[in-house]
Amino acid sequence: MFAEEEGPVEAATGFADQFVDAGVAKLDGLFGAGYAKANPQALAAYIAACADNLNAFMTAAAAVRDDNAFDEAIAALENEQPPAPKPKGRRR
């Protein structure tokens, strides 16, 4: 699930850093330079929404019964590509 040199703590820290950077860029882009710094509650809400979204994705991926599906979902997330849709039909 994690790269050999990266454990869960490093991964979580990396995601948090990405959320902060994305939040600052998004808020400043929408409302003007310095908005995120002047409105930390808006940045906190953005980061919380990102974390909730990631948590929902990870929970859904963990619920998949196929052992390889979770690793494939993580790889797709890292490559910013949605996982390939599973064929529809009855599961046996």
C-alpha cells in the first residue's frame, strides 16, 4: 500500500502538506492573494473537506473484497486517475 521508503505516518504528512498547498492556491486563486492566510478558518474547512474525501475513498477501497483492488485504487489515486470500472453483473 505504501512505498517501501514511506510508511503511514509519512504518507499522512504528505497528504496533509498537499491539502494545505492546494487549499492556499485554491482560496488565493478565488479570492485574491493572501486570502488563505487572512482566513485560516476557510483553509481549515478546505483541508477538512479534502481529508473527509480521502477517508471516504480509502474506506470504500478497503471494503472491496478483491485483494488487488485496494492496491490498484491507491495506485490510481497516486496517478490521479479514477480506477477502471468493474464489470457490472452478479457477484458470485
